[in-house]
Amino acid sequence: MKILFLLLVLSSCASVEVLPKQEDIKIHVQVRHLDQNIEVFEVPLYSHLELILDQIECETCDLSRLNPQQILHDQDLIVLYPIQEQRISINQASLEELCELPGIGPSIAAKIIAHREQVGLFQTLEELMLIKGIKERLFAKIKDHITL
């Protein structure tokens, strides 16, 4: 009787499925590089983006736009963007910031600030050539590094 009862109890129990350990489960994450090529990474379930960022080799990519603590999911697509060069505003830059421009030293930077204070804000980038010491050649060197 006890054996029959035991068989009844065991047969009525649901079957148990053994699941793999979470660290054994892998997901696939895609990374789109600047040249539009897609690289696929296989990482453990619940990995953070920093695991992939350590493996990405891209000197011209702006990785600061990505959150390294982001938890990855299967088939995520991570898009890499180029580093955006910060342009220097000729209407707001300090003397030190203007000196960062190629070919601009403290003397010309001071003239830019003086012009700005006496005449007013620049309306076009080309107005810089009104300043003594800035001709077409120097303007051509700095025009891609400045903004109003």
C-alpha cells in the first residue's frame, strides 16, 4: 500500500527541467562601425556594454556617447559615431581658447576680442579677415575650426 501511494505521488509530480546556468547562456550583440561594417560579439547573458567597449578598436569613434553600464540583450545593435570636433566660437571664445586655433597667438587673439568688443559680434566668419594679421591664408587654416 505504501509503495502504491509512493508511486501515485511520484507520478503526479511535474517533470523537472534542468536549465543551463546563466553564465553559460550566450547572447549576440552587433556593433556597427563607422564604415557600416557590422561586427558580432558573443557575450554572457546580462553582460554590460563595457565588456564589448574594451574589445572595440576605433580611435575615431566617440565611445563617450555610449553608456558602459547598459545591460545587453540578445540581438542588440550598438551604433558607433565619429568624434565631433568642437569648433571655437569667435563671438564667445576667451583669449586662451582662440590661441588653440592653428596660427593664432596671443596677439591676434587679443585683436579678435578687441574687434568683438568695439565693433560688435561677428556676423560672418569672413569678417575675421578685417583684423590686421588675418589674411586669406591664415583664414583658410582656421575656418574649419571656428563657428560664430
